[in-house]
Amino acid sequence: MSAVKPSNKNPQTMKIPGLHLTQIGSGDFLLEPSRGLNIHDRGTLIRSLVARLQHTKTTRLYYDLSEQVIIDPVYYAWLNELARALLTINIKMICIHMQPTAAFALAQFTQEPPTFGTALNISGWRKAGDRGQHDQRRPG
Amino acid sequence: MTQKNKTMEKNGLSEKLAALFSLKIGNISATLEEPGRKFFCGDSRLMDEDDVADFSAEFLNLITVLLGSKEPFNRESPEFHALEMFFASLSRKILLRGGNVENVVRYTQLLQHTLIGALETDSGIAFSQSRSVLLYFTGVFNELIMAVFRAYLEEKEQALHVQEEALRETATPITEIWDGVLTLPIIGTLDSSRTMLVMEALLNRIAKDHARAVVMDLTGVKNIDSQVSHHLIQIVHAIQLMGSNAIITGIQPEIARALVSLNIDLANITTRASLSDGLKEAFRLMDIHVSRKAEQ
């Protein structure tokens, strides 16, 4: 799989097959998956992303789930694995725009809180400060 | 004998049936009003005499068009379809006015006999002695009774749907009490299907209103079992996954005891004693400060 293809026109954007990464502020990136995303090749995808992000002083990666109507255990495992990998280089992954159907389905089979944080949208997370709109591991 | 009659007889129709299809029907509308008066006027007060006269005339017009059509046997013809629509509409009208389907079915059956009698009197042809004419009308009116039942079922289904919607709304009275803060008081028994209903409505509302906090008040819930408590945790979990904050308030002592005995882990769930405390927590999470206006 060809890995990272930085855009010549705009260094703040980058394309990995199935993923579109955009810098949206100092230390913040937005990751938008497309239909072409092949999560079965997650090793390559994670390596490409980590390689791209670790030299950018990124602290937060917003993963946009607006197109993901259903999240099944395989996709959930991908999200968790990506979040864990990003934590190793001190990047917090926050999933935004999770659809009601996806949250409904996900709540049926998950027992433990996910590794990633969740927020309604980017501004929702920023308003709530760094502890996040909802850090899944934050005690009540 | 007309050309049409001859063609029909060639096609195997009996003489009386051929005569029926070529009949110049006179004004028998007044006779056809009798069944309508019997079933829909009087004590039942489902219609007044003018209504009955109107729809009897309309029926006569439609049946005349069908009998005179090129294909009086064709159940797919526009003429027959118009007759079906007429009975479906009549059925709906009667049901909406508080009548029952039996009224309409009995009316349709009596109308069949009255129509044959009226045609016989009007034309002087003994239609009631013809097996083929009786069979033809039985076939037509059976289909019309089916149309009446279909309309009845559609009406019932629609009523059920409306009731379900009303129940759904009363079962999940979600209110946006502040910008981005939803409250959901749950009253009565929480079973699995209701919990699922609540969950679906709540998640859709969070997405619609971009709600950042949801306060679920359980003050009105008296009983909870293991399955429902797990569903409750699932609701909270789903709310958190959407990026909103869930706050559960008003847990009654019996519920608290049940949750403990069921080994339900509330460690990741924000709980407060009362709805008021829950709202304060929601405001705190959203950095909203509510204070009394300073005295002048």
C-alpha cells in the first residue's frame, strides 16, 4: 500500500488511502475517513498516520464519524487501536459527530470505556477544555 | 337485440346478463337510498338524509357506468376501480363518524339485493331468476366488501400508528430545559422495550439539538430489574459515546439497593440526588453560572 502522499499545494493536508487529514489549528488535526478506508490494513494505516503526526507537535486528533452510520466490533477495534497508538506519541484522539445509530449499536456490545474521547463536535471539545466534552475514562 | 348484446351472447353470456349490460337504467336512486337510511340514519345518526341521497345517486352513476362499460367483468378496469374507491371512501367516512365495519358490510349486502330488485322493477326483466346475473353481482359486491375491509384495516392501522406515536411521545418527554441541556423524567415502569425507545429518542434528540448534557430523572421509577439496569447503563454509555454528558438523578432507595445487589457499576456515571442537583451539574459542566441578581 502506498502510504503518505503529502499534498504539494497545501502542506497542512495529507492523503492516506481512505483517510483525509487536515490541520485545523495549532496542534489539532482533523481526520476524515472515506468509503475507501480499508481498516483490515490497519497496521499500515496506523504507521502512516503516526509517522505523519509525530513531527507536527500535534496534541489532538479529531476523528470525524459523521459518515459512519454503524460501528461494528471490527471498526471499534480499529478506533481503539488507533487511539492507543496515538497515545504513545502523546496525541489524544477524540471521536466527533458519532451518529445516534452508531452510538446505539456500539453501546450494545461495549463494556469498557473506549480509549478515545468523544465530543459532539470540535467546538464542543474545545469549550469543555482539555478534559474534554466526554473523556470516557473520567470518573463521574 | 343490440350489436353489443349479440357479441356478448357469442362470448357465452346468458341472455339476461347480456340484457343487464345493455340496460338503460332509469332513476332508481330513491330505491337505492333505502339501505343507506336503514343503516346510517335513524338512531345511529351516522349520516343525514341528504348525505344518503347524494351517495346513493353517486353509487347508481358508478354501477351504471360499470354495467355499460366494455369490460364489465374486468376487476382491473377504471370503472370497477372507481366503484371500489367509492366504497372505501364510504367505509372511512362511516368509521370516522363512529360507525363500525359491520354497518358498512351489511349495508353493502342489502344494497346488492335492493339493486337487483330495483333493476328488475325498472326494466321488467326477471334478473333475480338468473343465476348468471346473481353470480355476477355476488362477485362484484364481494370485491366491494373486500374494499370496505381494506379501508377499515387501513384506518385501524393508521389509528394504531397515531396511538403508538402518542405513546412514544408521552413515554419519552424530552425537554430542552436550557440551550444544550436536555431533561428526561422517566415515570412508571421501565422495561426493555421502553428503555430502547427512550434510548433511540434521546440519541436522536442529542444529535438534533447538539445537546451537551442530558439529565435523566428516575424519581418516578419504582422498580428496576437486572436487564433494565443494564439497558440504563447502555443509554448512559451511548450518550457518552455521542460526546454528551449523562447525569442520572432521583435514584430511589429501592433502585439504589437493587443496583448494588445487581452489581451494577456506576463508577463512570455521574449521579446526583435530585433533578435540581443534576441541572446544577449540567450547568457546571457547560460553564454556565446562574446567580441571583444583585440587590440594588
